[in-house]
Amino acid sequence: MAIAKNTSSLFGISASTYELWKGNSYDVGTSALTLGKLLQAAALAANKGCNEKLKALVPIAAFQSLVSDEAALRQYTAYTEKAENGFKKISFFGASGEIEVVPYHFMKAGEFLIFPERWTYILGSTEMTMALAKDGDMIFDLEATSSKQMRLFSDTQIFCERPGYLVYGSRSDGKALSA
């Protein structure tokens, strides 16, 4: 998110000097997130030269609203005994190419992020690990109590080679992106 929100200096490079180093920001206004608004947000990346697949991470409730909208567009052409509907992800095409919308459990209710997978990496010296206790377990005994503690260790950072292709989106009133 820090890379996507960058408008000043990041990693020693000035975004005011190099426009492609500045992330994009999109305000959905005071209403819910829609596929149309995601297309407009992705167009900000396309304006900076992005012509490839983008992934949009949206909060769970906002994704449910998008699924409901998409499901309402579905038409059944034949008689069926059981109607099945729903989506794990939504994919559509915009100015930059394919945009894949997926629900992300760790996205704040009032924010979304669009990024190019091809230019985004997880860098670091140690991948996530849990086996660092004395006995190789991830559960640690806490001193002076009968409590246990679970820990996850990592030495990683997310890095995007092309910050100009990132789009950070939020609501101007600070509320959730869902209806």
C-alpha cells in the first residue's frame, strides 16, 4: 500500500521528477464499488502505459456486492432442476487488458488495490516460516503462565517495479466499499 500511495520519494527516487514512479489514487466517491468504477480506476494505470493483466484485491463485502451484480446479469436459456450461481473471482477486460477481481480477507473494508502481477514480487532473505521453537514447533510456551503463543516469522517485502501501474482506491467518506 505504501508503494501504491506514493506521491513523493520512494527508495530514493522522486515521484515528482519521475511521473511513472508515482502511484495512482482513485476515489469511488460516497457510494459502493462497482465494476464500472474498477474499470475507471484501471484506466489510470493504462494512462501510464500499462497494457497487461491487472489483479484487483477487494474487501470481502465489496466482492459479494460485485458477485451479486454479475449474477443478476446471468440469463438461463434452458430448464434446469437446480440453479447454481456464484463466482470465486470475476474477470473482465478494460483499457489495460484483463482485470481479475478477487476477494482478499486482509483488505480494509474501505480500500482496494489494483496491481500488475508480472511486475510485483515478494523479495527477502527468508520465506514465511513457523518452525523456530526449540523443538521445531510453531507453538511457544510463555514464561510464568500456562499460556501458549503462536508465531510466524518472515523477512520479506513486497516490491513493484512499475509503481505507475498501481492503483490505490478508497471512499472519500471513509466508509466501506460495499453498499
